Amino acid sequence: MKEIRLSGSGGQGLITAGIILAEAAIMEGKQAIQSQSYGPEARGGSSKAEVLIDDKFIYHPKVVNPQIFLAMTQQAMDKYSHDLTPDSIVIVDEDLVPRPHGSQHMIKVPITRLSVEHLGRDLFANIIALGLLVKVTGAVSFETIQKAVAKRVPPATVAKNMEALRIGYESVQ
Amino acid sequence: MSEARLMQGNEACAEGAVAAGVRFFGGYPITPSTEIAEYMAVNLPKVGGTFIQMEDEIAGIGVVLGASLAGKKALTATSGPGFSLKQELIGYAAIAEIPVVIVNVQRMGPSTGQPTSPAQADIMQARWGTHGDHPMIALSPWTVRESFDVAIKAVNYAERFRTPVIILLDEVVGHMRERVELPQAHEIEIYPRRVPDKTKAQGYKPYTPMEDLVPNPADFGTGYRIHCTGLVHDETGFPSGSPSITEQTIERLHEKIARVQEEITHYDEFFMDDAEIAVVAFGGTARTAYAAVEAARSAGRKVGMIRIMTIWPFADSVMRNLAKRVKGILVPEMNYGQYVYEVERAAAGQAKVVSLPKYNSEVFTPDEIGQAIEELAAEVAE
Amino acid sequence: MKDYESLFRTNRLPHIWCPGCGHGIAMKALAKAIAKLDLDQDKTVIVSGIGCSSRASGYMDFDTLHTAHGRALPFATGIKLANPELNVIVITGDGDCMAIGGNHFIHAARRNIDLTVLLFNNNIYGMTGGQASPLTPVDKKATTAPYGTFDRPFNPCEVAKTAGATYIARGTAFHAAPLVDLIAQGIQNKGFSFVETLVQCPTSYGRRNKMGSAAAMLKDMSETVIPLAAYNKLSPEERNGKLPGGVLHTDIFPEYAAEYAKIITRAGGDKA
């Protein structure tokens, strides 16, 4: 089973990214669960989304052993990393998470900066992160995640989102 | 079956209700149930139904009771604080025998509590929340797909028994999204609104019980000119101060549900064949319990599980029999210990019943339940 | 025109009201208004809350609903929206409507949903023996105001106006004949209509406040409530202790159930 946690602040689109990842897994015939927790703030505050992907029905609906942990703010990094193990892979936005911790397996990418530089705005950061997650986890194929993103986002933004996915996917080896 | 898709528990519950014929929703927004209201606002007008956001929680149930009396299958949804506020009119629905479904997506309480955190602490309130005596049907789904199915069952039971039915979702199942494949319309069985058995000229009385002890009060506007009241009433529907009518009314309200108790008690058994320990769980907690039981089985432990869907009426005979089959029963629930009291009562000392409460606003981990299974196994082995 | 007496469930009579009570006069005015408008008896629903006034629903031969205390308006809203072809009339009292049901009252008025709300205002909780209501005037005594009330009462017609009602009238049990027309006009208005009717409660209110017999209380009413036009000509000092009567306010605003029907059409549900 793949156990993935995405964290950041409300409004960064990480819950949406988690939903898209789960939908992509279902497109591939897999089982998937997405869940979230959040504070009272509609914007700001901390939020996390968790995605579980497996070939068989998933009972316990929360991450127990976080294999992949994405943090898009320092606050989220600190708040949601209590159960990381030495095997966990930590992915951070290197500009927004100056003090990453919890594991030696660290991937640092300027996710939000890439969005601003290549796509003009920071709001594609979640899709860049999604591309990055797909590359690191291999949870679904790149073709499937493209389909899943295209299905979710407003039609006028499909091209930019595809570009965002590619940027994220190619941001790591 | 339809195509597989990712769906949220609350959304599946709302979609199931509409599939079962619900055409009226009234309510007041409250976390973590609001997605149900939002689904209804979008989708009810598409099928000619009506959504209304009311001024408060009490109005939220009042308006659906009015709509139900006027012939529409009706549902409201809320969470802890709103469930408390709705209690008086839930009792009204019980005595006036108005079909209605109340969804309570349980969150951490008491009072405002932890609004976005899960709990299963309204188990006893669902049964005993109103003043006075009446039975209650409460169903608790453990998967997103079952949220859809439970909504259909709840609407059908409300209509068939003319009684309020509560869906006890919890934040875990209500807010999680998972893969579902839903049945097509023709695969769904729907219980239609009951209609009068006689004409007025034949001496129709709206509250005469039929063979199943359920009366057929006519919908408003159909020419029967009935009277509906929350006072104790006789078969005519008009108030009665008679002690014998009062006694018969309270007995009939209970008996109409008691006689179908076996039929409406839904549960699953897992790994029970040679089990010496059983975990009894429901809702989101049952998912974690399953993971723990499966792991304990792989480790050779003789442990099984009963997953309860019908919280009320309580699964008396299931639990009585269970206590004869196993040495120990573990009851994990996201509260300070509620359902366990009923299990203990039914077990009547035949098996050791152990409560595993959790009330820190977080869900159980499989390890927590696994450890409690080990402890109970060690205890009953002595 | 229909005989108004045929609109009662005679087998449910006599009513439970005290000798001298004004509720019967107000209920009769409603029956006459329905007869006058020749409403379909099978398509008219009477909804009430809890209290003396709210027992009226049981005496009238329609689909009738005696709800919980304060909750007549949410039930009535559900009935109207579920089946907009029904005429829905609400009978309520001063405690039912303006205290425990106050929130529902302002919101039903705000929506301008097509309900006709008849407030039988006897200034007291009569059924439970004379407790103060939000419409008990200052300095009047009640079992829960043994030294006289000092909290300000609502003016329900002004509340209704501020909240958005599109038809507002005030009548009294003394002016029984004009009350029929005030109610009939309210029923005809396609929107939220509110008719406050002053009624006497000699048992739980008049007696404690030394207001004399039911006849004396009716006479007081005849002097307190004067036509709106006459009231408007009075100086502020002269208005003291007087209330305007008749049709006080009308307005035009989209009706809620009709507006929701448009939503259904927009969503495509009219073809469902």
C-alpha cells in the first residue's frame, strides 16, 4: 500500500491535489482513499490531506506509516511530521520550509517559485507538487495523472496545468 | 453498477437519499455535515425537488416535517449541536408518526467541542435524546458505498414504519473519499409513501393501525382533512386524555419497531469461526478494528469481529449469542464508553466485555486496537 | 357563498376556551373569510403552534396541524414549499409567535413565503395560567411579573414590516365584522401576510389586572384601536395608548415558492 501525506496551509490546493491523486488511482482500477484534516480557517492555518492507494480494499482510512510526506509550509512540516520514520521520504518547498526534518531522505524543490517563474502565478504549485509526487512514488502513471488533472481543473486552465505537471515531474531525477 | 469513482461519504449519503426518493431537504449549515446540504442545494431542483436553508436547526427539522406531511419524502442533516437542538421535533415525528430521516455526522463534543474532529459520542443521544418514550432506528455506515445504501434503507424504514430514522455518520466516513461503484436506479428498491386504506365514506381514521401496527395518515391536500398533533391522540388523530389510549399509543409505537427488530438488525461477521475474542465496532472505528483484527489473525490470534450497522434498536440477540461463543468482547468506540454498556447488558456476564474508549479527537490506530486485543486475549486465557 | 359553519368540525366542539375568551371570535372571522373567498376545503391547511389560540386548528374542518410550541411557521413553510397549490394559514399566539417562535417569524416574513399568519394576541400565556409574554404591556401584572412588567413589549406589526411582510393588518375581537375582510385580504395576498388580532383573556389577564368583564375588555379594545387614517392625524401625545387598526402596510415582492419554482426550471427539474 502507498501511504502519502500532503501538508501545507489552507488555500494552497493540497486537498485538491490529494483528491486528484486518488482519482487517478481509481482510473487505473486501484482502490484509493483520500482524507483530510483542517482548522477553522478557510485560508491560512494548517491543513493536511492523506492518500492511500492499494490493489485491495483499504480498511483503516488514515496514514499509519507515512512513506511520502510533502510539506509546503514550515508550520505544516512541524505539525504533521510526528510519525515520520527513517524510511519516510520528505519532500519540501525549499523556499517555504527552511528547516525540514524527520528523515534523511530529503527532496528539496522550489515548488512555488517554479510556479511563479514558469507559469506566472503561484496557484499551480499544487499541481507541480502533484507531478513531483507521481515521479517519486510511481503511484500512478504520468499519463493517468494528466487525465485526472484535466478532468478536475477548469477547461481554460488545462494547458497550464499540464505544463505544471511536467515541471513537477521533471524537477527530480 | 455505475462506473467506479471517488466519492465522499456525505455526498454518497445525500445521493442515496435522492435515489430513495427524497425530494425535500431543509437544514442549517454545520460542520461536518454541510456537504449534504450543499449536494441537495445543487441536485434536488434538478429532479423537481426542493432545498431550503432555514434560519436555525429547529426550523431545519420543522420544515422537513411539514414537507413530509404534505407528501414529500424528506431529510435533514446536522451535527452534534444541531442534533441536540432538533430533539424535540424528533419526538414530535415519533408520536405524530411522520416519516423523516435525520443525518447526524458526529463530531467531537459536548457543545461546540472540536468541530472538525471525529467522534461517535451521540450513540446514546440518538436513542434517548428526546423526552418521553419511543423507539428509535439508527443506522451507522462504515464505508462510502454503505453511506449510499444506508440512506436508502433509512428513507425506506422511515416511510414503512412512519417514524424518524437517524443516520449516524461520523466525521471519518462522512468526510473521507473512497472508490465506489453505485447501483443503477433499477437495482434500488424503494418503499413508497403509504396511502389511506379506506375512503372517508368507509369510515377512514388516519391513525388506525394496520396489520403491521403502522397507521396510514393521509398526505395533506388529498381530501381527507386529517388532524395531526404532538398530543397523545386516538385513531381519529384528535387529542385524547385517556390513560388507556395513552398506554396503547406508547406500546404500539414501541411494538411496531420491536416486531421487525430482527429484520432491521444489520451487521457483518468477520473471522468468527473459531474466534475466542470478538471486537464489536461500528462506523469509522470498525474500519480500523478490521485492520487490527486482520493483523492479529495473521499473527495466529483467534480473534473475530462483529461490525454493527444497526445501532438502534440494539442488536440484543446478536450480542447475547456472541457472548456464548467467545470468551472476551472488545468494544472500541470514539467516545468515553457508550455502546459498550448495551453490549455488557446483553452479554450478562457470559463473556468478559471490555471497553476501549477514545476521546482525544483523533481516530484509533490499528496498533491501539491490536494491543487491546492482545491484553484481552491474555486476560481471558488466565 | 359557503356557510361558514360548515367549515367547523362540529364533533370536536365545544371548544376548550374559557367563557368570555376572544379566540372564538377570531376563529369565526377566519372561517367567514375562508367561506367568503370560497377556498377549496381540501386544498387549505391550517397550522398552529401551542397555546390557547393554537387549539383552533383542531376545530376547523381542513387538513390541520397542531405543531410544537413556536414551530408552526417552519412546518407551514415545509407544507407550502412541498405543495405550493395549498393555501396555508397559520394560527398562533403572542407567546408562540413572538417569544419562542420569534426567529421563525422574522425569517418567514423575510422570505415573503405565501402564508397567512393570524396572531391571536391576548397579551398573556393563557393556557398555563397567566405568565407574561413579549406582548404584555408595561406595568401589567402576570404570574411571572407579580410587580408589573417593566420590559418593553414588541409591536408585532412593526416587527413584521421590518422583516419584510407584504401584507400587515391589525384587527380586534370587538371589530369582528371588519376582521373578516382583513383576514380575507391577507389570504389573497401572494406573499407573507400578517394579521394581528387583539383578543381578550378575562381569565388569566383581565382578572389579574382589574380590567373588568370580557365585555369591558372588548370596550377598551374598541377605544384603543382606531383606524389608521384617524391614528395618523393624532399628535404624538394623543397617540399614547392608541394603536392603528385596519390594513397597515402592503408591499410587492417576489413570493418564495414561486421563486423556487423558477430555480427548479433553471436546474431542469421541471421536466423531471
